[in-house]
Amino acid sequence: MEKTVTVSMGEDVIENRMKKIESILVSQPKPSTENSPYFDLAEKYGIKIDFRPFIQVDPVSIKEFRKQKVDIMAHTAIIFTSRNAVDHFFNICKELKLDMPPDMKYFCISDQTSNYLQKYIVIRKRKIFTGHRTATDLLEILKKHKNEKYLFPCSDIRKNDIPEFLKSNGYQYNEAIIYRTVAADLSDLDDVYYDIIAFFSPSGINSLFVNFPDFKQNNTRIAAFGPTTAQAVKDHGLVLDIQAPLPDAPSMTGALEYYIKKANGLS
């Protein structure tokens, strides 16, 4: 990654940054299937797209978990907002030699998360409630189940929306930190240049500066998914060139394609 002078914000500066895109670094793992829209994007526009997770998830030890004094079996419902939470929760249950009772209820943020439960339980025999995609969707479901005793297994870095909703509305609930989100080692990426780096969380931005304290943006365009990631970009003094989702491009790939067409003179 180049290390000279960071550009400043401003409309003229952003307009001057609209240079041809030939390479993109996506700060997530490489898709496991060939049907990913990233591969379609690379082929359609002849662009090199690399994948590298900027963050990694480390489990909390049983000793650390026990210090939280959370009795899993004292709850009647579990809230899952990610597959990471599902994995680490059931791994802790395995270490504690706990089997989830048949009447345990599961509230999942999306179909992807609820379907992932079948890795650990027979989902057709369980009570599972699923949101469409966002925490807001899930909160609407929680409103209909106020009498449950909820457990919210999460990372040490998490959004406030669900806990704040539960607390402000008088729900019975406990949080349990079951994994930690930390910066991945990116030392092998030193001096590698990309036209765009795509970020998906504030933790990814933090990891960039943990690994490259002297990082200077120069002509690298920054893409951010979601408002909290976009704010983290600005808080670190970087130019936010691409913000997703857009009204007509709800995905990161859609926002990237829109920018590529403009930068490469294809629109």
C-alpha cells in the first residue's frame, strides 16, 4: 500500500479521484461458491478482485464465559444475529455439556442465520422466529414475545439496537460475550496497491490502521457498507468514495458496479 500524503475531503478532490478501476480488495473471506456476484463483476469488467478478511473471530474461553455468571438454561429464548454467534454458542454448550431443551425458542436475524441452526439442531422440531434481514425486522418479532427470558450471545463489539430495545421495554434478558472480534494479521499485504478497498464494519477500518499505522489513502478509493462503517471511514480521516447500500444498489457489488461504470467511462 502506498504511503505518501492522504488526500482531503471536498467535492473537487472526490471528482479528481474518479480514475479507472482495475483492482479491488474485498475485506472479507473469498466466497465459497462460484455464483458470487463478485466473480461476475470481475469477469464483466476485466477487474482483479482479491479477498482478505481484515478481522478474525476468537472464541471466549470457558473460564472467561463462567466469569460472566450467565446460566444458559435459565433462559427460554436465544437471539442470534450471525452465524458466528451460532457457532460459538453451541461450542460453549458442548464444552459445558449442555443440551438445548426441545422447547427452547430461537430468534434469528435472517433466514441465512436460522437455516444455519440445522448444523446443531433439528430445526423442524424447534420454535424458530426469523427476521427478514435487519435488527429492525427482528425487533418487530420480539415485540410479540415479551414474556420470554432472552439470552443474547454476542461479540465484545456489537451494535446497541437489540440490547437497548430489550432494556428500555422491560424485557428479561442477559447478554453473554462468547467471542471477540480482533484485527487480523495483514503484514503480508504491505506495499500492495488496490484501486478500491471495500469495508463492511468499523472493525475492518480499525484493523487497517492496527496493521498499517502510517497508511495514506492517496488514490485508493474506499467503499463502505452501512452507516457505521461509513462513519468510521470519516472518523479516521479517509475519503469515503463509495457508500453502500444505495437506493438502486442494495448490495456492495451493486454500489461497486455503479462506481466502476462511472470511473471507467462505461456509463
